Amino acid sequence: MTQSTMTTEQKEYFMREALKEAHKAQLLDEVPIGAVIVLDNQIIGRGHNVRELSQDATTHAELLAIKDANRQQKSWRLEDAQLFVTLEPCPMCSGAIILSRIKEVYYGAKDPKAGTVDSLMQLLSDSRFNHQSVVESGILENECSELLTSFFKELRKRKKKQKKD
Amino acid sequence: MTQSTMTTEQKEYFMREALKEAHKAQLLDEVPIGAVIVLDNQIIGRGHNVRELSQDATTHAELLAIKDANRQQKSWRLEDAQLFVTLEPCPMCSGAIILSRIKEVYYGAKDPKAGTVDSLMQLLSDSRFNHQSVVESGILENECSELLTSFFKELRKRKKKQKKD
């Protein structure tokens, strides 16, 4: 497994772009998770979670960003690309990363409930699959997790208010 | 974990429908894998692998069938549905099954290289995720695996011929 090809400045720059996507989800009352895909220092795919709006179980930030990058590249292969996502990927998104052969994966906050890059299992370094990615976690971790924490706090407050009304 | 709610006749009937989808993929020169999603004995979603045609890494049979069923149901939740697929699901598709909360999963042939329902790992019975499915394998296994074997045999023959020409 080779090492990251990005400087700290690059990593934080692109994670801020993923955070912008997460904010778009938040404005739609969706769980605020965002992702971007980068090739040669350019963003070639973007996505944010829209599960409720789309009523489509597959519309996670990473999956939409991968589809967007595939479209832009006219290729399902993203072998030289980097993915930046605010939250640790789930099994579906980890699987899509393997299938599209993304080279490097950077994420912000860990997901102890459904994360399958580090937390529950390590799908992206499992040598039984035909592709492995370089992984780095904790990029702008506080911003990424704070966005989620405040979203769920607000949601609980609203639900409590609804019950009282 | 509850048991299958389907008779052998129902299982084979719907797997034949998944095989019809796999044949559609074959006609497009795609790896012949097909899937259908069933609710109350009716097909509510269909899909076949079109990775090369679409140049989209996420266009596996199961993922397309789930998206189709979500659209038809106007809901990301498929909690009472059955999925039939000719080949054991990969991590991406296993993840999409968990996310859409499909109740029962029936597949034909095992995939020792990338299958994550039984072969490499057991994502659909892992109690750490917030959903588990009833799983049954080996439905019309011979037809499902024969379709794949003959596809790859034909592909190798063609490649050999191309080299000679």
C-alpha cells in the first residue's frame, strides 16, 4: 500500500469542499454528509446525502459523487482519484469505492455504528478484494462531526417540541 | 431471524425473472447478472448489470433493482420485500440491501471472489448493523452459474481470436 500523495493544505482544502456539500444536505433537512472526488487536483465529482428527498436508499454522498465522477470521466475507473467525505463510509459506499478503484480515501469523522473503513471492519484494506485504497481519517474531524452532532441535537429538539404542541 | 416466507415454486419463478434480466445484460455484452425485487408476490423492481455500457461503477443488477423499487414504492424502505439475484451480492450491493432494509434475499450462484453474503464475509447477518436479512442461496444455481461460465468462456475465445487476427 502506497502513501498519501496530498499535502495537509490540499487535504483540508478538499475536505472543506466536502463540508460545503454536507451543508447543502443540511439546508434540505437531510443528514449533513458531503463528498467530493478529486483528480489531478481538480474536483471531478460532488455529492451530498439526499435520502429523504429522493426516497432512494442509495443516495449517499459518496455514491452520488462516484456516479458524478464516472459521468465526468466517461469511465467507471477512477484509479488515480481521491475521495474526500465528511463521515466514514458505510458498506455500500465502501463497496462502490472498491468497484470504482479509487486510489485514496480521506474522511473526517468516524462512524462507530456503520463505518466499514476502520470502525466495524476494514473493507478498503481487505486483500481478498481486487482493489485496496490508501486511507486517512480525521481530516477536519471536529468540523465534520460537529455538523452532524448539531443536526441531530436540533432534530431531537424539534421532535420534543412537536410532542408538546 | 425469521424464516423464508416463499414456497419453492415462488422462489424458482422469481429467480427465472432474475435470469431474464441476466439475459438482457448478456445481449448487451455485459457480465450476465440480473435481479428482481418482489413485494406481495409482485415484481416492483428489476435490474441487470450494465457497467460497461453505462461506464458507471455502481450499475450492478441489485443496485439498479433497488433504485427501481424505491422509485415504484416512492420510499427508500423495502422492509417487506424480497430480492432475487442470480449471483451472490458484492459489498456495495450487500450494503444497499442493508440500507433499504430488504427482508429476504435469494441468490443463485456463490461468488467466491467478491461475495459478502456468505463467501468472504456475512454482511447481511452481522448484528452490528441496524438491519439483517433472511438469506437463502442456491436457487436455480446451475442455470445462474452456467450463464456466467459460458459468458466468460466465450469472452476468452473471442480475445484469443483477436490476438490471432
